[in-house]
Amino acid sequence: ITHGSPRKKKFGQESRPMVLAGLLGGVLVLAAVVAWCYYSLSLRKAQLLKAESLELKNNGYIIRNHTGDIIFTMAFRSGTLDLDSCTKEGHSLSCTRSGTGKLNFFIQTVREKTVMCYRIRWEELLDVSSVEHAMVYNDSHWYGGAEMATQYWPMRNQGEQEPRPFVTSDVYANRNAFGGILERYWLSSNATAIKINDSVPFHLGWSEKNRTLRFVARYQGSPFKPPVGHSGFPELSYRVCVGLDVTSLHKYMVRRYFPKPINVPSQEVFRKPVWSTRAFLKSAVTQEKLLRYAADIIKYGFKWSHLELDDRYTTDYGEFDFDPQKFPNASGMFEKLRKDGFQVTLWTHPFINYDSINFGVALEKGLFVQEPSGELPALVRWWNGIGGILDFTNPEASGWFLSHLNSLKRRYNVTSFKFDAGETSYLPRQFSTLVPLSDPSTFTRRYSEMAIPFSSHAELRVGYQSQNISCFFRIINRDSVWGYELGLKSIIPTVLTISILGYQFVLPDMIGGNAYPNRTALPDKELYIRWLQLSAFMPAMQFSIPPWAYDDEVVQIARKFSELHERDVAPRVLELAGKVVGTGDPIIRPLWWIAKDDEAAFKIDSQFLIGDDLLVAPVLEPGKLERDIYLPAGQWKGKKRTYKGPIHLTDYPVTLDELAYFYWVET
């Protein structure tokens, strides 16, 4: 016993470090277990907040491509998500709370071969005024949306624009509005596309500083109305699709989401020019002037598809017969024109002015768009006066309108009609229709349907979900100027834009413009010639100001390019037009259509393709007898030699009676 105590003491002192080491080891093991659990939870949470290549955050989401690069970024501007409320089931990820309360948010993934689409919806369950998501450009180039007064390709949104209703408007009257042809669709050079759902009360804005497009859903203070039985809370829903390249993605989007034309309009309109009285004779047209105009077309050796009698041939606006003072023998005039081989189309519109004899008739029958009370017609102001506008949601109004057009057609053997106006900007701020309109642009759709019975030679200037109407869609009136604001330079960007939106039978307005600025009698001669050359490579040509209003040189150049259009361009265009019915693919195509990874091709706005193998490079600058041309990869046959692309041709010579174009040839 005496000798044991020192040994016990020694053992206790020696074991203390071992106990401490054991405790420390236990703590480390516990920490590792906790870290692993936290890592596993984090990993599961990260997987929960991913949908294929989309990564969801509380303030937005990003989408990566197959190499891991970010190609699409969307920020939530009106609220943030409570990520703890999110769950994932199969191909759907949903969340039930935002930073302010309850909501219905989901992302659903749909894969079809090489395209991945994400269906996204943010539906407010509380009384909030709007939902806003902001799309960042991510250094890519974007195309689509709407016809604009100042048109760029790719899009170049300037300044800071608060979101405004995305509805059809007359951009000639309001240069800052969205145009008469629009769709809720955008496409980018990095093979992403976005399509806003039809049910959304959609507003569009942008920020040049932040390089964003602002997508907003809002009912309050807007022309959009919630459907009957709807809560009135805003919902922003759309699809974002990602493909392998911009061309194949666009083909997928068009086939999946756009209607297609039922058939192809008259081949004659593709082959031979339309001759309109609009820019040359304006509203001073008479029987004598029209007959002289037709006689001169023959005299100077030109061909025609039809003769278009524009404003103004009636006594008052809203009537459907000829002014006997201006057209004393309309039947005889039509007979003479018919003997000379002319088919004739007439201008029409949806307005009935208050001083027309038909105003009282339409009022009594209840054919007008009404004030909100539904008791009185809503008077509107348009460029030719004040009157009522027919309610094309009302079958009786549509039938009355069509019956008068058919009466004109039968009485005078009229071929078809030019349907003018139709934009929602000509509806009053507050109005009611027989069938309530949640989206005011539905009025544009209903008006455009009036052209269906006359579609072979018909002409519209508005389109909204109207791609299946098989007629020509004319871009809005051009001014007789060179620039991007409704001038010569705006034509290619505008035609490319509406082609991407699914409207392929394009009429690029009248050669030389409308001679509006300063009411000059004639556009500049050089401008007229360069405009004529560009038009010769469009799906159809339209004259108003005649070449003989200038001199023999212009007449000779006009004949040359009209013949070139009929001989070389029209057959190619008609072949492509036949395919549009099945595919919806553009006739007039951007260079990137065949150069999918070519950064230079994404930015070119002064050249275009007809199909895949005819490249057109018109002169669009005053005083130029040369221009720079870019040829993508491939062998391109020009006037004198063949070039191997990609190549930049500097100061390529183009005289005043020439236009540069190149055929792709096999090696």
C-alpha cells in the first residue's frame, strides 16, 4: 500500500494527454460529420435550385451553355423569392413565397432534341401593381420584337425607357411607339430566345445604361383588362429556349409557336411591280389622272401586277362608292383599264367619319367601338378627320364592312383591297367592344382577318398573331430620306425584323418613299435610284412616283431592275415562298442564317440573303460609287470574279446603275 500511491499518481498524470487527444478527436469527428451533413444539405439545396442548365437564385436566375458559360441572365425586379419555400418534383421547380408574401412561381423544363426550353411563371397572389423581370444582354446581339420608326439590326435600344404597353401603334404618327407589326418574341446571337405568353398584360421597357430589356406584367393604368373571372393580380409568364445555334433555334421557335400562311399570294405580285397612286397623286387623284397614269405605265414600257387606287376616291371617308365629281364615269374607267390589261385594287380603312352618310347607319346598327358605358360611339381622330371606328369583334360590323367591299368588287370587278390602319393607337383611351378585349392588339388581329377573302392581291400594314393570313404585309410609310428613321437605311433592318417575326410576304413600301418632308414634289434622284435597286431584290416591288417623272436615265435603270427582278429574283423568291407555308422560314434572311458563329455576320444591317445562296449588298449612302462588303465563309461569285470567304471587300465599285450581289457556289 505504501509503495502503490506514487504509481497511481504517475499513471494519472501520464493519461491526461491521451484523454485530451481523445476528446479532441471526438470533436473533430463530430465537426466532420456536421460539415458533411451541411455539405450534403447544401448540395441537395443546390440541386434543388437547378433545373437542367438553369440556376435559380432569390433575385433571378442564370442559364449556362454546354461549356458552362452564362448565356442568359434574368433579374427579378419587383420582388425576391424565399428559397426555403421552393420544392422540386420531376421537371418542375416551384416556390410559394416571395419576400412580401404568397405567390405561385414555377419553372418547368421541356427538352426537344437539341432545344431546351424553360417555362417560367411568376403569379402574384397578393394585390400588387406589377411584376417585372429584367433580361440582361450578356454581350449578345438581339433581334425581333416590333417594327419601329428608327429601326436597327441588331436591336439598339437607346436611352432609358419606362415600360409601356406592348401594343400595335402607328409609328409614322408617333415615332417613339411600337409599330403596327409586332410579336412577343426575341432571339439572340448566343442561341437563346424568349417568347412572352399571350395572356400576359405585357409592357416593355429598356435601359441602355444597364443593357437590359424590362418585361413587365401590369393591369393598373394600362389598356390591358383582366379576363372575366380573373383576380386582376398580374402574372408574368414566358418561355426561354436554348439551342445549339441561332438559326436552328429560330427554326424550332417558328415551327413550334407561330402560325404559318395557308397559301402563297398571287404570283403576279411577286413577279411584276405594284403601281400605286398614293405618293404621286395623293388625295388629288381623279379619273382623268388615274387613266393618264395607267397610260404612261404602258407608254414607257413597264409591266404591272395591278394598279392600286389609294386615297381619295369617295365623297366622304367611310363610304363605299366613287365621288361622282372626281370620277364621273367609274364604270367606264374600270372597263377601259380592264381592256388595257389592268387589275385594280382599292384603298380601304376601318373609319367612318361623322360627316359620312354611313355614320348614322353604323350608329343605328351599333357597329362602332363604344365608350366604356357601351351607350355611345367612341369618336376617334385619325389622319383624315374624326369619326367612329368599326368594332371588328362584332360579327354584324365585320359582315357589314365585308358586304360593302364585296359590292365594290362585284360592281366594278375590283381585284382586291389595300387595308390601311388597324393599329390599336387609333382606339380611344377608354373603350368597349362587343367581345371584351383583354389585349387591345387583338383588335389588330380581328381587322387583319378582313383581308382573308381578298388575300391573293390584298395588302395589310398591321400584324399581330396574323402570320397565317396569306397576303402581303407592307412596312409603314417611308419618308424620302436616306437615314434609319423611316428612310432608305431602315428598310433592310425592318424587313429582317418582321421576317424573324414570321411575316415573309413583305411589301417594302413605295420606291423613293412618300415625298412627305417639306412636301417636295420628287425625292432626290440618286435616292430614288438606290431605293429602286434595293426594292428589286425584295419579295415584291411597288412604284408610285414614276421613273418618267425624272428623266430617261432613271427610266432605263428602272426598266433594267424591273426586268432583273422578274427574271432572276422572282423565281427564287417564289420557290422560297412555297416553302414558307410548311416551315415559316424567312425569304429575306440575315447573313448569320448561314454563318452561325460569325461575329461579323451578327452585326451587318446593310446586306441580306435571299434564301441561302444569293447575297445582296445595295448602296445606301448618298454620293457613293463604292461600298464595303462582307462575304461569309464559302465561295461567292460576283460580277467579275469569285471570292473565298470570309472576306471583307473594301471600296467595292458600284456605279449608279449597278447593285452588288453574289451567288454562293459549290467548291
